[in-house]
Amino acid sequence: MPSVSPRKIELLAPARDTEIARKAIACGADAIYIGPSSHGARAAAGNSVEDIARLVKYAHPFGVRIYATVNTIVYDNEIHEVERLISDLYRAGVDALIVQDMGILRMNIPPIDLHASTQCDIRSVEKARFLASVGFSRVVLARELSAMEIARIHRETDVELEAFVHGALCVSYSGDCRASFAATGRSANRGECAQICRLKFDLTDRNGNILAPARHYLSLRDLNRLDHVGKLIDAGASSLKIEGRLKDASYVMNTVAAYRSRIDKVIAESHGQYIRSSFGMSSTGFVADVNKSFNRGFTSYFFTSPARDTRMAALDTPKMIGMPVGKVIRPERGAILADCSVALANGDGLGFFTPEGVFTGFRLNRVEGRRLFPASKVSPAPGTLLYRNRDKVFDDMISSVSPDRRISVDFTLNHTDTGLQLTATDDRGAMATATLQLNEVQQAKSPQLEARKRILSKLGDTIFTPRNITDNAGDIFIPASQLTSLRRDVINALQLTSEATYPFKYRKTERFDVDLPSERLTVHDNVANRLAREFYHSHGATEIAPALEVSKGRQNEDIHVMTTRYCLRRELGACLRDKSASRLPADLYLESPGMRLHLVPDCAKCMMNIYYSPHKSK
């Protein structure tokens, strides 16, 4: 039987800017996704093409790939602008584009590799297979998929799979949310989400009677699949993606380091089934702990079966609560007397829930024994539980380190008839040789091996670290300056060899032998320009409704704004399919000032549809 090549596993990190990207690479990321100057799904995280080009030059020697997010919908008057942007990114050396709008496949662009964004709402074999057929080399799966569903897509398609492992969760299937646009005119499909799902709502019946007090009913906890990395890879995911293009450097470094360690363990135990997709070993200078970076509490979401006792929402607050650290004994003048289980530090962030259920945070100015001195005026009642949501010591440790990444290199030094020959080979598989002619060969008066080894090991200003040094030059005398020059020449040649052999991928050929999942496209398909319509028509679409963002006028009737696998009824223990569950009225609504959302369960699919009522708010 033919041997199967090991599958490359990629840790994909977010970057708000190129400085954060460099730190993520130093901490062990195999790839970076970053937004260019426009049309990324995070409008506040744009970067110039020039900065991205410099990032590419830093990343590629490690085999680290750079993906640009051009994953918003595109309007007709922006087509030429997007074409220019993509051409510029291609010339900058970007490895692939992450895109949502199918109009890009009809633009006049270079043959850059394409990845289908999670904004394409990829939750079925049929959708993944179609996207692979039209030229996408990778699809970014919906976060809601279970291990079994991912495994089925992997088994029944030939496209590379990317899956999220960590970070914030959208309550709606990504790309299928119009709540922000309907309520505020800010479109999530344009990178301007107003995060309606993080608001506090009253739960009411159809007549507006309050059934439960105001809470954050649509605010999900953050995704954490650190304990499921092996199962995710076994299911077929080749790229493991961390969410967070708006996060700071500390968050990205900490999360990357945590997942790097876990992925490396899975690879090491795979008996050659998996290999890493980039090169170099990282030294971070800190011990990662994802619990100490921003999170709303964690969930593995639907990766395992959604047991009825599994909670997915952060109902009490969309802020980071943190870990419990003690209880208030009593408030004092300008201080809080507390019994704490851990040592606190000046600058820590603490918080507590008021009797009304509001989470209130404050910075700790100083600590004197059991007395805590807050930087702002707060007065928690005796017995109140205190949480720490910022560990100043941990944050300072991360911000103070300079993570480093190096590629191991082996040297072989030979003395030939014409002079010296130094060969270097590295973990990337690159090899280079440099030679130096010796006009006169002298026998050394003292042993030379250790001195030559020290000279060849001096690689501090490069990305390399020495591993094995084989010295076959014997007992001849080699001036230190000449050996140093030879080492520099071979390292430069090694870099040029790696650059010349860098394995770029290119856009796959579009085929027409796979049917569209549906010939009737609705508002859910986000068709916003003429090129997208041409694309879908060429693949058999018979009806194409425009995206809500380009629809004429505003509808007076309820607007379907979300489709979510998360069901509030199940979260509250009131599932309609569970006869033992508590009872709530058939029609449920979420209301906040200026907004009313109608919750309509789809029990057959175990999902929930949400409708926005523009003229029926409190």
C-alpha cells in the first residue's frame, strides 16, 4: 500500500497590526491573518500594504504564511478599488486571501490563493464541496460544528479545513447575522458590527409582560477548545484558528503560546501522522495561561454533544469576570477589608456583582495586609465575592519578555584541495555551501576544534541557532576573520536558497461540475454586487435576492436577522422537546430600549431564528 504523507497542522493567529503579528510568530504561530487597509471584517484593524509586505519578509523565512482578510461584502462602486488592493497584496507576497464575497472570483485579479471565510456560513458538506470546486483551497468552518460534522466534511470533500479553537463567539452563524444592520445601519458583513448580542434584554411574552429580569441573553461565553485539540485535528481540521483581530499583544502571545504547546504534544504523539506547517523553535519567557487573558468564561460550544446541563451564555455580563479571589469582610473609609485566597498586587483588576446583579470593576491602587485600596470609589457589601479579572504581575511578565524564534542549523566544515568548504543545512530542508580559497595552509600550533566551533556558533544576529557542528578541517590554522566571513557567506546563501524555494500556493481552477447547494439564493447569501450575481448565475442560480445592505427601502415587517444553533430555551432549561423542562410561553421576545427581538425556535433542526421588530420596541 502507498504511504500516506503526514498532514501539516497550522496554528493560525490573529493580528490587529504587524507588531502583534511579529510577536505571535515569535511565540510559535504557523500563520497570521491580518486586515489590509479596507474590506476586512474588522474595520478598526486595518494595515497598509507596505506594512504587510514587511511582515511577509519577516514571516516567510520561518515558513509562516500571511493571510489577508478581504472578507466583507463588496458594493458595485468598490469593485475596482478591491481589485487594486488584491493586486497590491499579491505583489507584497501575501500567501492567501480570506474572502466572503463571490464577486471576487469574477474580478480582474492575480492568481492568489483563496480561502473561504467563515462569513460564507460553511456548515454542510454540500457548501464545502461547492466552494472547493470553484477555486477555494481552504474553507473556514462554522464554529457551531461538532467533531462528527467536521469529520464528515473532511471525509467527503478534498478541501483543507480551518476551524476556530479560541476566542469570542458570534451567537449567530457567521455571515448570517443582520441584527446590527437592521438596528443601527452598521453591517457585520462590512466589518462594523455593533454587537447587538452583547446588550442586556428583558425576556417577555408577546404582550410585553416581563418573564425574567434583564440579562445578557444572547451574549455567549468565549470558545476554548484547548482540551479538544487532538480530537479536532483527528476530525480533519488542518488549521486551528484563534479569534481576536482586535485583541492586544498580551492576549495574542498568551493564547498562541498555550495552543503551540498543546499542538506540539499532539504532533509528537501522532507517530508521524501529523507535522508542523512552519519551522523554528520558540522561547517565550513565560508560562501561558488562557484563564488570565480576557474571556467571558469558556465553552467548547457544540464540538461535543450539547448536553442540556452545558451552559454556553455569559448571561450576567459581557465583561470578563475573572477568577474568585476572596470575600469582603466590610467596606472601610477609602478601603475594603477582605479575606483573600491569593496574593494581590498593586494594579490588579478586581470586580464584584452588586445586589442588583451589575458587575462593577475597579483597579486596585495598593494592598496593605487584608486592606485593599481601590483607585475608584466602590463599597461592596460584607460577604460580597471578589473576582480578579486582571493579574498585573502576569500581564507585566508578558509585556516585559521578548519572545524569540530560531531555526536549527547544522554545519559541516571540510578542507579540500582548493581551500575550505562550509555546508549548512537547516530544519526547513534548505542547504547551502560556501567556499574559501586558502593561499597558504599552515599547521596549527594548538588545538583548533573548540575555537572554530565558537566562531561557527555565533549566529546571534540571524534567525538561526547552531545544532550539530562537524569539523573535518583537521589541525590546520584558519584565521578567525576568514572563518567568520565563511560563516556569514553560507548563512546568506542559506537564506537566499530558502527564499528562492518558498512554496507559494496559487488559486485553483474554477470548475462547473458541482451544483450549488440551492438554486434559489436569499438575503442570507449576501449577494451585494453585479459580479457576485454573475458568478452565481454561471453556476446555475435561478433566483438571487439582494443582500439586505443593498435592498431598496426598509421593510416594515419583522426582519429575520439571526440564525443560531444556540437556543435560549435550552440555555434556560425550557427546551420544548424536553417534557421535564420548565415551561415558558410559546412566543418569546427580547426587549431593550429601541429594540424588540422575536425568538422563534426550529425544534426540528434544534436551532433558533431571531426576528427584529423595528416598530414594536418599548
